[in-house]
Amino acid sequence: MKLCYAKFNPHQFLECHTLDAINVLKSIKNAFPWLEELSPGIFELSFYAVLLHDLGKCARGFQKKKNKWGYRHEILSVPFVQFLDFPEKERNLIALAILTHHKTLDELE
């Protein structure tokens, strides 16, 4: 299995980028633990959104073009959500977080 790049300038592997993002989420959880009381499960759902948010970048077109290639990686990342063992409402929240981590829904093409 080939390693996927998340970024090309500078080069960063998807695994490293994802671990960095998970560490940011951990920092947020440590800084704002009360968010879990306001919205139970928010950090678990956020973890899966972060874990899956850039999987679409492993698409051959993204890896070969290294820049704009005509498809939004967020859209290609969402299908992986269906394999999570969560009720539909929670899977939809994770999918929405993934879809909107760069653009609003109106801006996605």
C-alpha cells in the first residue's frame, strides 16, 4: 500500500497530518472539557470526523495532480462514514463536519 500525501508544499503524509489534527482535538478537549456536558459525545464524534476528514486525498487523482484536480477531497472522504457503528444521526453529523471542514455546503461544487 502506498502512503498518501495530505499536503504537497511542504510535503506531509496523510497519517502525520491526521495525527496532528487529532492532537489539536485533544488540546481542545483539555481546554474545554465542559463541552462534553453541553453536547454529550461531541469529542467522540469529532474524533471520527478528524480521523476521516482527508481520506479522500488518497484518491489517485489528488495524489497525481498535487493541486487542483476538479474534485473536492471532502466529498470523497464522506463515504467512509457509513462504516462507522453509530446511529444515522451521528453519522450524518460526522459527514457534515467532514464536508464543511474547508467550505460551507453552498460553496461545495
